[in-house]
Amino acid sequence: NNEHWQAIMKGDWASVGYHDPVEFHREVVAARDDLLGRFEDQRVVIVCHGGTINAIVSSYLGFESPRFVFDFGYTSITRTGRGYTDRIIVRR
């Protein structure tokens, strides 16, 4: 509906029942870092929606705010890890 879209365009996230994107990004990155810290040197699997994947990948690319520009397909698998040079690698 138009009112819903107008609220989103204004950044009025609360009125449409959404989480503020910047805060969402911070929370996702903090949760990822917590998991990786608790399970250091182990493989960690996170099952989530595209917004969460976008936040994780965006943070690895150095964005401090959400970038919902990556089109991860339905039921896709996105892998991240450290390469031999300690750089983060993202694979789809």
C-alpha cells in the first residue's frame, strides 16, 4: 500500500513494523562476531534470510550500514571464510 511505502521511504521503520536497518546491521554483525568468537577455528552454520546474509557480506566488504544489493537466491548457500592471505572470501 502507498502509506506503507511512503513510511519506508521516510525511514519511519517503527510505523511499518520493521527494524531500523542500521541497528539491524549492527546486531547481525555483533551476533556473527559472537558466534565466531565462541566457536573459534570451527565451522559455523547460520541459517537465515537474505537481509541477514546481506548484512554479513556487507560487513566483510567494509560497509558499516546495510547494503541490500546482493541478490542471494531462495534456498541458496553462501559461504564465507578466510583465504590463505587471511582475507575474507565469499562464495555462492
